[in-house]
Amino acid sequence: KNREKIINILATSRKTPSEIVEIMDARFSLVSALLTDLKKHKIISCINEEDKTGRLYNLTDLGKQIFEELNQE
């Protein structure tokens, strides 16, 4: 469920972890763990990996496919 929420959030625009935390009303540690997991599975990517703060995440092509499938039901 939470992974789906992140995919839906990132489908509209790229976001920082802090913005995702605010939208989901979840703990930062949970969002951080979910982002790491989604990144590991190549569903999302970080577009400014070298920055320590303000990292921006967006969906990969695989992530966009998953978003489409989730929203067909």
C-alpha cells in the first residue's frame, strides 16, 4: 500500500523525501526505507544522487508502467 502511494505521488511530479513524508503523513524513516526499496527494484530513480539534501526522485519507465497498471483496475 505504501509503495503504491509513493508511486502515485511520483507519477505527477518529482519530489523530495520530505515532500513525500508530508503528503503521506508518514514517518521519515518509513519513507526512506520505501524509497531505498523502490530504487533497488528500479521503479524510481534519484536525479541528483550526489546532493546530500534535497534529493529529487521520479519514476523510471518501469515505474510508469506499474503506475499505469495500478490505475487500470
